[in-house]
Amino acid sequence: MKVEIFSDVVCPWCYIGHHRLQQAVRLFEGDVEVAHRPFQLDPDGVSTGEPLLRALERKFGGAGQVAQMTARVAGVAAEDGLDLRFDRALQAGTFEAHRLISLAGRAGRGAAMAERLFRAHFTDGLDVGDPGTLAGLAAETGVEDTGEGAEQVRADLARAHALGVRSVPLFLFEEKYAVSGAQPVETLVAALREVEARTAQERATQEKAGEGCDGDACAV
């Protein structure tokens, strides 16, 4: 089964969703191919070294509201064993980070690269839009940055737009069934099982419909 996760590495709920999907796949125990797809919460975002909290306060209207928002998501993340330190995080552009994830995916290391970028942003306080930082993270994760992948990221971003993806994380199963938001692990496991059952039923129906057909003709 193929599962695509649309996310951005500066989205805390995406970090939680990424972590929960990994757990769900392990519990499902079936054959699952996970593909990481890019989405940019701020397509025009650039890395300036500005503290993330300051940028969030400007966007959402003050320190009080932002403190409530970040405390809530950090608390949820902590229950999942994730350490989100918003006081360290930096505002960053994410296109090049997505390019690294795309490159890593070719070598079967997309999940590892995404996880490292999430942790770099939310826990380590690193600028995930800085070329030098990205080079170090790629090397640390065992990903060779050939400089390729930009066109693929642009194509994937365009596909996300065409599919109507407006918020992340979003999980797309078998290119047909979508689940939105950082759902609980048990919900994702249930979705995997339901899609597996539906796919098996569709396959059986197609095989049954094909009975009696030979070449370019079908017998009644």
C-alpha cells in the first residue's frame, strides 16, 4: 500500500503526524510504502535568523495568543515523546529542505531526512533554510546532495495544489483516500486497514468482472 504524507518541516503538527504515521505503519504490520510530499505553509518564506516566536506573534496577533498556541502543541508533542522548543526555533524558508527530502527518498531515506529536519528546526534551533546547515544535516543523515531535485519539488507542490491540499499534514492512501490532520495512531492504523480492505474488494470485483472475457470479447 502506498501512503503519501504532505507536510512542511516547519509545521509542528506535521512533525507529530510524521511520528504517528511511523508508529501506525509498525502496528499495521503490512507492506506500506511511505512517500513524503512537499507543502509550504509560507511559499515566500526566507531564512533571516529571526526567532520563530517573533514571526508568529506578528502573524497571529500578539505574544499571549502565540504562547497559548505553542504551549498546546508542545504539550501534545511531549505526550508523543517529541521535544518542541519554540523558544529556540528560527523562521525559515523550506524549499531546499524539501529538495533534500525528495533526494533522500530516492535512496529510501526520505523518512530519516524529514525527521532530522523536523528535529533540527523544533528542537535544535537550527536554520533549516541555511545552505551550510542543510549540507551538514544531509551528510549526517547519509544523504548525498547532488544539487538535483528542484524540478521534482516544484512538480510535487503543483500536484498538491491541484489535489486541493490546503492544510497539512495530509495523508493520501493509494492516491484515492485522504485523512487530514495529525490523527491519533489508532486512527491511522484503522485507515490503513480500511484502505487495505477496500483495495482487496476492488481487486476482487475487477477480477470477477473480467471472468468470461477473452481477447477483445466477453461471454455473457
